[in-house]
Amino acid sequence: MDSAKSKVVVIGWHGASWKTVHPLVDAGLLPNLGALIDRGVVANVKALGPGLPSIQWTSIATGKMADQHGVLGAFESDPLSGRLRLAGNSWRSTKAVWNIAMQSGLTAHLAGWAATYPAEPLSGSCVTNEFVVPVGATGERWPAPARTVYPQALEAEVRDLRVHPTELKSEDLTPFIAGLDAIDRIKDLRPLFLADILARDISIHAISSWVLENQPWNLMMIGWHALDRASHRFMPYAPPAMPQVTPEDAGHYGPVVEGVHRFHDMFLGRLMEIAGPDTNFLIVSPAGFRSGEERPVSPALQKTPGAWYRPQGVLCMAGPNVAEDELLHGVTMLDIAPTVLTLLGIPTAKDMPGKVIAKAFREAPPLERIPSWESVPGDCGMHPHESEQDREAAAAAMAELFAAGYSERKPPPNAASLVNRERALNLSLVHLSRGRFAEARQALEELIRSSDPNETPSVPEAPEAVAYNSRIQLWLAHCCVMCGDHAAARHAIATIPSEGPAALLASLIESQVDLAEGNRAGARAAIERAEAWGHRLPLVNLAAGMMYLRLASWDDAESRFRRAVALDPSCQPAQMMLAWLLSERGKSREATEAALKSLEIDYASAFSHFALGLAMVGAADGDRALEAFEQSLSLNPGWLPARAWTELVRAQRERQGAGQ
């Protein structure tokens, strides 16, 4: 592959999930994506760490977790004025793939990628999301906030490519909304909201298409946001409509989410046409949006944005040296950046935790790695430091966005302090996600010591009904349990209110502490208290099932795992534990079904393959049992149960062969 001529287009498809996408592809409704799938590879992408888009998309771009790249919140505070702005690249302390491409002599462009304000001075161009946020009530030319486009001369070329929501007519919205003419659009603002969603992505698509047609390029990275925003608003209407949706609303707005998928597929077709057949395409999302039976049933959870996300995103990759029609496993969001660099013929770095997706290539790519790109000198387009001019321009841009009706929640007046605390909280959650419980505990304890009881910032992943300080205490208690400090765990949950969601979670933690201290009756009582409030929550049933396992109450454990997967079929840990328990209880057929469902969600789960192996042993299928155990061992070579069963089944197969 001639790296000097390599071209890569990366599309960040916010909110995309194979759960929703695959049926549309199979029905022929996404022909352009279907064509890429046929000549490329696909995979689930595992999200890591806090679920904030600014954090996850920066991790995809850098190949590093938030504690490495520095973007740790949805907003940033100006260190001088204390004013707020949307999270951007000024907090980012590591190079993204576009910076590395530029430093390697290639031409890189960005259009609409998350958390990229202020626009970086790249070798190609940078157009931030803030540039396409519509301002004013009409489609007349509206001003652009400062530093939203680089180079400055590009603004004049692409300014008129932006589309204002009011420019979209009824005929533009009818593919998405059924019976649009029957809707009173003075009282019902949902059509206008959809128009705003579409207009922004139309603008980004027009700009990125213009760049590909008129500028030299090697790397183009594009952000599509409409699907995620539309899903937040319209997924409850999607067939089958959720119980709270009226038949009239279901009739009008049921087609919206599918329509946005098809809309983006048209974008993809045009980009493929412009870029040409020799271009490498990657379509990626770190997390999907729940649909169908996976949507949260609890009214409290329905109000929680994080409850709507599936922890598996999508990857579709196609190009001249990409394998054809292959399904890959074990891909995480940290693997995207090293793979993009490899496609560009650029070595990856040893300080990138992710890996090159080597199985995606038809011919094995060079896997050269340097110690770190951070120490390589030379202009890479990153802002070297944040000047006072940067701070003032960013704060002014933020003020303009909110004055224009920006749809995200407006921060409270004491936002600067709250943002810094949210950064500290998200850093502790990164430690938690990586199993660094001692570091997470230290960060949470420091956060509690420095907290102001009057400040209660809103963290998107947590239920609104749970107070901010209670959430911190619960995470701290969990860390203490994992560190074996049961007294500290009890102390952390002692301040939790005795009723509500926080009390439910506290009871789950208390049950763990009681059992660890040998108080089996106390553990059972605590888990029963949690179930009394949260019996319809998958997490509670999963936790209860695990506790009943430890109490050797097999019937209770099985019933809780069954209820968890009935409430949420995508709850992979519950499917996995159900498969293992059914295998242990001799229910091989049902165990096999549960294990396969678990592997559909996460094929890289060593325990799920192990559970499948046990089910195959119970079904007297030695060949499939050996295959499952070997796969489990390959994913976790140091796991002794998988090794022992692999050797046992292999020896049995050899003895059978000798006997025959």
C-alpha cells in the first residue's frame, strides 16, 4: 500500500447501533452502508470510561483514555473569567490522529467532529460544530462565532453552504414525519426541533463534500450528530411505540429515527462517490442508542440520558487493503486511532493503550510503533497554549450559542466551580472503569473534602433523582468494597437517605459488605430491601442474582438473572451469568441459548465462551465444548478454570480417538 497516496475518511456516527442498523441494511434501506459492509469488515465497538460524548470522541481521536488526553467534561471553565464554554480541544493535552497526520506530512481536515473548538490550524482545514449552529429566526446569512473555522479564508467559501432550519420546507420533512400537514406547528414544536437537527448535519455534509471536491486531502474526519439528537427526542415513538406515547404521536413521529438513518446513508453515498473507490472508509460510534425492547421501562430511567445508551457502538471499515465481509470481535474505542494511523502508513505509539485491528487487513500491515508521538517535535496544528484571546473568544462563542437557543442544558451561575468538580469526578470514573480502585477512592475522597453542599452539578450518566453527593458516596463505597475496606464502605453509605434510588444502591453495597463479614442474614435482608424498590431495574436483578449465587440460593439467583434479561435483553452480564448457572444446573439447552445471546453482545467475553463450553459439555458435544474453552483461554490466557477445562476436554477427545 502506497502510504503517500493513502486516503482515509472517518465518519463519527453519533448514536449508531447495529441493533438498529442491521435490520435496515438487511431490508435494503441503507444501500450505501450495505455496499461498504459487503466489501469490508464490521464489529461492535466497546465504549470505555464515562459516557460523555466529548470524552468518548476525544478518546477515539487520540487512542487514549480521558486521564491521558485531558478532556474530562461536557463543559470547560475559563480559568480567568470563570465563564463557561463547551468542552473543546483546549483541555486536550495529547495529539489526535489529525495532528499526527499533519506532523507526518499529510493533509488533514475536520468537519463537525466533537470537542474540536477552537478550530486548530491544521495542514488542511478545521470546521467546528459551533460554526453550523443556526443563529436568528431566518435563513439569512448569520455570523459565525470567532475561531470556528480554520483557515479564516475558508469561512467565505463555506459560509453560504450552511442551512438554517427555516429553509427546510414541508416537503423536506415529510420523509421523516407522517401526516405533517395535520400537525399544528404553532403548538407542536417537534417538527421545528427535527428541522434544527437536520439542518446542522446538512451543513456539515455540504462543507465536508466541498472540501473533498476542492481541497487536497489525505485524512477527512466528519461528525454526524443528527441520529443521536433525534434518538433522544423521537426514539420513544419508534415502532413499537412505548406505552406513554399516544397513537396519534406514534403515527406522526414513529418514522423519524429510521428516516434519519436513511438520510445519513444518502450522505454516505455522496461521500463515497466524491472520495473514490481507493479511499479507506471508517464509520464508527463508541456507543449506540437503545431501541425496541431494550428501551428503559422505568419512568425514572427514561428521564436519564445515560439509560438510553447501549455500551456497544459500531465499526464498519472498507478499503483497498481491508478484508471483505468479515465480522471482527474485541474492538474498543481505543483501537480506532491506531488503525487509522496504520491505514495512513504512519506508525502508532507505545503510549496508545489501544491496538491496530490487524484482522481487518487483507495483507498484514506493518505494526511499527514509536515510543510516543507526544515527544516528536514539529508543528502539528495543536494550540500550544491557551491565550487570553482564546479564552475571550471561546466565552463569547458560548454566550452566542445559548443566546441563540442552543439545545443543551444551560449551566448554572456557579458553573466554573461545578465544572472543575465534574472533571474530578469523571477522572475518578475513568480510574473505576480501568479497575484502579485505590486511585478512584483517593480522588473521590478528595472530591468530598472539597465539596460545597450547595453545589449539585448534573452528571448525565446518573439519575436526576439521586443527589450529587450521594452518588459520590456510593461510588466511594464501591471502591472501598473493592479495596477490602468494609468499615470505610459502611461509613460512606451511612449518610445516604433511607428512601429512593440512592437507598437502593446503598442496600446493594451493604449486602456485599454483610456477606464479606459473614453476616448472611444481613446480606439477604439488604438485597431484599433493594428489590422492594427496584425489582423492575435490570441492574438490581443482576446484583441480586449475584448475591443469591454467593448465598447458594440457586432458585433465587436463576429467577433474578431471568428477570434481568427479560427487562433488558442486552444486559450482557446477566445473560452470561444465566448461561453459567443453567450449565451448572444441567439445563444445557437453555444455557446454550443464553451463552450465545451473551456472545452476540460481546464476543470478546472470555467467561461467556467458558459458559458456552460448559453447556456443550452438558450436551455431550465435545468438539464444540473444546472450541469454546480454547476461545475462552485465548481471550484470557492466565485464567486457570479455562485452562483446566481445555486440557480436560482435549484429553477426553484424545482418549476417545485412541479407543476408536
